[in-house]
Amino acid sequence: MTKSMLMTACAAACFIINGGAQAQATDTTAPTSPTNASRNADVDSSDIVVTAQGRAQVLADVPVAVSAVSAETLQNSGANDIRQLNQVAPSLLVTSTGSEANGSPRIRGIGTVGDNPGLESSVVVLIDGVYRSRAGIGLNELGEIDRVEVLRGPQGTLGGRNSSAGLISIVSKRPSFTFGGNAEITYGNYDFWRFAGGITGPISETLAFRLDGVYVKRDGFYNDRANNTTVNDRDRFFGRAQLVYEPTDAISFRLIGDYTKRKETCCAATYVSQTMNEQIGNLLNPVASVNAGVAAGSNGNNIINVLRDLGQNLGAFNQNFSRDISVTPGRTYGGDMQDWGVSGQLDWDFGGVKLTSITAYRDYYNTQAGDVDYGTVDILYNADDGNNRRGFRTFTQELRLNGTLFDDRVDWLVGGFYMDEKFRGRNNLRFGNQYGRFATCRLVSGGGLAALYNPAAAGCIASQAAFSGAFGADGPTVLASLLRLDGLNDRGSTIDRYNQDATSFAAFTHNIIHVTDTVDLTLGVRYTKEKKKFSATFGNDNVACTQNQAALTPFLGNAALAAVAAGIIGLSCQGNSTAELNGVSIADQRDEDRFTGTGILSWKPIDDLLVYASYSRGYKAGGFNFDRSALKAPTLPFANFGSGNAQAGAQALVRNLQFDAETVNAFELGFKYATGPFSLSAAAFRQDFSNFQLNTFDGTVFIVENVNGCSSSLNGGDRDQSKFTGAPNYNAGAATTGACPSGDVGHGVRSQGVELEATLVPIRDFRITAGMTYSDTKFRDNLVGRASGAPLSPALRKIPGQQLSLASPITVTGSAAFTPDLGSSGLSALFYVDTRLTGDYNTGSDLFPQKTQDSFVLVNARVGLRGPSQRWAVEFWAQNVFNVDYAQVAFNSPFQEGAVSSAFQDPQYPGGRQIFSNFLAEPRTYGITLRGRF
């Protein structure tokens, strides 16, 4: 669908008829505590109350772009984790990729790819005021929720963790001093079962409790025919226990303990069918027999030929959304996750000054096995032995004081935040049992040796004598190295260990000055100091890498042998998998500090209208890339960088794992109008990001780059499209092109646009909400790496001047809820629908066009019958009603880049003959829910 069609469909169909973005239901209230009780005294029960500024305020009076999603809307939409907030918040997009631990939220098109635990999220997730170390942890079941607040733009002067793009604050239901309970049973397709229940009530006049639990089980929506099972299933338990102690009207203490356990298979991927349609040509009807030694034809792709000849069904490259996946027999996507924590929040009103203290400890780990080549041919895997693991242990302490001065002319808030976070990770990525044959066939089939290609022969060559003779006197050495590569199976990491100890301290203040009765000036400042200590120890049994480096490194300068020598070494040492690193340790640390802040001027010309303008300076900490592949290109041994010593060489390269802090300057103009049954708000924003942290998988390496812009022209140097022979996606020429004088370096990403939100209640029991976000989120035209002006990685040569990945230029969401009484019986009905229209966007952070996702519309619906006072309900529901097929994220299939010929050069087919895979979104689900409460 074209952009003009999108605009017409959005404006005419979704915005007017269905409504949509912010799902602001009337029953959303701030938690009852002494901290906000006095402020709630004059709030109408139909007002939406949020704590977006650290104080309970009516949403219409908050000069901040914030969406409030109520418990009722979450229930109607079927939202059980933060991914499903997409339907009711147009500026928000949450995706998940290679692991359920890798959830990645984006606001206004800005976010952080979650596959690398060294990167913190641009969008912070708080649950009951407690920071979650990585946003993906919020993909857990949420239990009974009071509301969710989505704050857009940089955050930090109100407490908690810094965020450069926004914040998702989830507030669970508090214990009540009135006895009550709830229960629900849900059954749906894919044999989906969900049991949830809760009970709350008083223990004494001053002590109340609440218990909530959820159990979910469901079959996966991918079919693994090789192992006769399904993938991307659900098997999870969530429990939360709470106590509230209120000895006086001035003191409230809330203690929360929660536990989540998941044992699921996740996450499979399919080959991108576009690869078949655009790159394979007539390969499905090959005109030559591979047994005759003829490689790919002029319209073919040698990598497809190799995969085919080693057992991959060619139909896998054109599966579309059948969800039949290609998995190596015996491999698994089994995963195990455990997340638990305890927090205590003390609110104490001293009379004019209110104290809030939140102390929390969180413990999280995730183990994840995987057939991570995502195909039948056994190239790469993580074993199901618990040694592909990541874990965070996080202690946080937040302290806030707030009150008023000068006869309530100033609302002041000061506080501090401390975090001690320990990351412990292990990795056991290994080559599969067919990797050696795959690597040799890949090398032989795509170059000048194609006439010798024979996948059934040793070394994948029809004649060893002919191969050896092709290189003269050096032929035997090259042949021996090729045969070592041919035997490189089930080698790689034994266990790589990554450790990081991070501490953060911040002091902040956020003050609202009531200049007049209608004009407020808000000033906030934060100082943050960060320290991270990183270390890693490697274990590896790949001796073929070291042997081939020793044998062939002398040939790298020989024009006749360089290409083959580099190819053999590169394939032997993919990802810096080398026994040379066995027992090697590296360490580094970084210290940084920043001042950030905000200024907001707001005016209420009439009671029902708020107009505001704001500036914010945001910040996200720098850190380390937890991927040894990024230390160097694999061709030369580590000893070459350490005067003959691998330990010294690895330590000398450790700085290559660092990336710098991300900062943003954000400007916003907006208004909020709310009166009776109608409300409308709008915001125009511009956000400029410097040192934007970009994580990209190029098929071999997780590349973490800081992206900046250059005010002077680079004459196309940042778009280097040349190729080289050897390890993929590295270009020696790019090291001297695309550089910028440091004085000309500025922001690299700009997000600008307009957001609209509306709510209408035309008659009793009928509510329509609507929202639209237009966001022009792009890289600058001339891009460089760090602030020094160093060139970007050639793998990112497509991004200058382009729209960011997963940044739809237009998004429209809508919801309509009708809950009419059925006569005087006490019964009522429920009719609910919500929609989200998303424009075209690219799902890959390197922006290769094969990763493009066309626009699509998702619809959820729910119909039900409810008893008197909603004591019981029967509901029929469906999510993704029209079974829309779309990809969450597409990526370069690991190690599956074929040789490059003129038929597949840029710009027609960027990526050469690289094969692509994608993580699909969930198909249509539907079922029935029975609810009861007392």
C-alpha cells in the first residue's frame, strides 16, 4: 500500500470510525496512598489520573506526552504483556526476536535492538516503580494491572533510570481493605489455556494483602516437522504477593514479591521468500547437474545450491507464512527463564513534605538453546545444556522528597537513584555437524573454482589434483588447509563467559513553578554517574582456525592466492571462533557522567485547554558489546596484535567492544483539550540523537556502532558499495572513506512528527478513542561512527538518509467499546474492537530492502455477556481477526552469504547473494473466556 493510500485509509477509516490510540478508560485512578490522597480529593471519578510527573495529576493537566491505558482496556484488548500495548498506543512498537528475553520497545521510531545484552533499552520499563534491567523482561505475564503509562520522549528528572526515547510504567493493582477476589479461565486455538486469579482483603485494620497468579500453556505456531513438535509455544507461571501496611493516614508501606517461571521453545524463523523471488531466478529448475561439477548459473545463487546439495528443501525458500520451519533433526529451541524480585515502597507524609522510598532487588536469568542457522543444514547451534545463558542481578534504591513552597506557588521534588547491576553470561555457540562441508562447498562453488565443485567429494572438489595444481608450488599447502576446513564440525565455544558489574548514581530535581494562576514553568535537572567493569574469558576447541592461519597468512599478500587464502581462513575462524582464545581473558572498564534536564512552559487559557512547549536533554549509558566476534576481522591471528601473544593481542583489541553514551535533544509543542465527553490532544516533536546506538547482525557479527552525522559532504564515502574477497561485510577501502572532521560531527538521527489523540463518549456506555502518529524518523544524509568522525562499518552502507528500521512513518490506532444494559435484568453486553494500521517500514537495522515489511492492519475484537455488577462474564474474543501475516524482524541468515556476481551487485540487490530469515508475528488466535469476581 502506498503512503497516499495509507493516509487516506488512516484518516477516513480508522481515525473517524474506529477511533483509537490511547485507550483512556474512565476507571483509571492513581493508587490510593497518603502520597496522593489529598490531590485526589477534588478529582472527578471520570478523570484519568496519572503519576507521570511524580505526583498524582489529572492526565489533561500534565504538560507531557503521555498515554494512559486502563485495566479495562488492557482486558478488552487481551493484553497480557507489553507487546500487546501496540494495539492501543500508536507511538509505541514492541517486537521480540531470537529469544523472549530480547523484547525491544520503540517510541516515535526510536529503540534498541535487544539481541545484545550489553545494550540498555532506549525505552525503560518500570513495574511498580522498579527498573527492569532490560525491556524484554517486561514480556512476562503482568497479572492484575491498574494502568500502564507510556511516556514519550527523554525521561530522567523524576527518578528511576535514564531513558533517551521514553518510558513504560506498569502499575499493578494494590491490596484492598475490602475483601474480594477474581478468577478467569480462557481456552483458545493452538490448545491455549490460561488460568488467572487473585484474592485481596484485610488482615487487620492496618494491614491488607493481595495474591495474584497466572498459568498459561499453548502450542507453538511454528511446525517443526523434523522433530515432530511445535515452536514458539507458551508454558509459563506468574505469581505476585503483596502487603500494604497503613498504620496512620500519613504512612503507607507496600511490600511486593513476584516470581515468574517459563519453560518454552523459542524462537524459530523462516527464510524470507523475497530471497527466492528476487535472487534465485531459475534455480528451482536447474539446467545443470551438480554431479557434473557445474555450479550456479548466471541467474543462480551458489549459496542456495550448496544448501540444496547438503539437504535443504528448496521449498523452504518460498514458504511465505506457512510456518513450517526448517530445523536440523535433533536440534531444539528449548528455553528456560526465571525472574523474581522483591520491592518495598514507603510513602510518608511529614506534613508539607512527602517521602517516597523504593527499595528493590531483582534476579533474572534466561537459558536458550537454538538451531541458530534456522535451516535444515547443520551449520550453527546453541546446545540445550544451559550454557547459553544470560542473567541479571539488580539492586536499586530510589528516594524522593516532594512538597510545596511559597504558599503552594512551587511544587518541588528532589531525589536520588542508585543501581548496582551484575550481569553474568555464558555462550556455547558451536559449528554444526555439517559446517565443514558447508564452508568448503560455499568457498569452491562461488568463485573461479566453480568448475571443480562436487558436494559429494572430499573438500567439495571433484579433483584434488586439479585443485592443488591450480596454485602451483603452493597448491599442496592450500589443499591441506581446505581439507582441514572440510573437517571442521562440532567445533567452537566450549564456554565463553561474559561479566559486567555496573553501578549508577543519580541526583535529580523536578520543580513546577506556578508563575500565575494559568502559567506554569517546570524545570528539572539530573546528574548521573555511571561505571561499568567488563571482563570475559573464552573457551574454544577450534584448532582448524589456528592451523589454517599459520599455513595461509603468508599468502594474504600474494595477489594470486589472497582471495582463496582469506576465504579459507575466514570460514575456518568465523566469528573469531579459534582455539587461540582458549583460556584467554580480557577486561576493560568505562566511567561516564552527564547532566540532563527538562524545561516546560505551560498555559491554561481556559479551564479545559492546556498549551505547552518543552525542551529535554536525554541520555542512555554507553557500554560493551558482549560478542567476541567484534574484536577483529578473523583473518589474522590474535597474536599479531600482541607481539606474538594471543592474550596480549585480545586485550589490546578490547576497546573494539566499547560503544559510547547516546544523547538526545528533544523539543515538543502540544495542547490538551478535555471537557465532558470529548478530549483531544496533539503534540509536535523533534528529537536529535547523537551517538545513536545501533546494533546490527551482518550474518556473522553483532556490530554495535555509534551513529553520528557530518555537516560536511562525504561524497558518498559513507555509502561504500564495493566488495572484497574474504570475510563477508568487511571492506578495507571503507577504513579510509567516509571519515569526517571531528568539528563537523553532530546528531546522526532525527525523529520528528505529530501525534494526535482523541476520546469521545457520545452516549452512555459507548466510548471511542482515536490516535495517529506521523513520525519522520531518519538517519542524516552523511553518516560517521563515533564523535571522532571515524567511518561507519561497511555493513551499514545503506542507512544514510533512510528511515530507521521498524519506524513506520504513519500509525493509526483505534478502539470502540459499547457496554449497554440489557433491559432491567442487571445484565449487560460487551462489544469491543481495536485496530492498528502500520505503514511500510524496514525490519532490519542495516536497511537491506529484502527486509521490508509492507503496511498492514491488525484488528482485535471481543463480544461478551456480563452479569449484574459484572460478577460474572462470558466473552468470545479474537486477536489478529483477519489473520494478517507480517514479519517482526528480518535478518541475515547466519553465515549464509553466497558469492557475488555482477547480476547481484548493488544497488539492484544490496546484500549480494546473502540469504535472509525473519521472525514472524503471531497468527490469528481466538477463544472464550469465563470471568468471575466477588
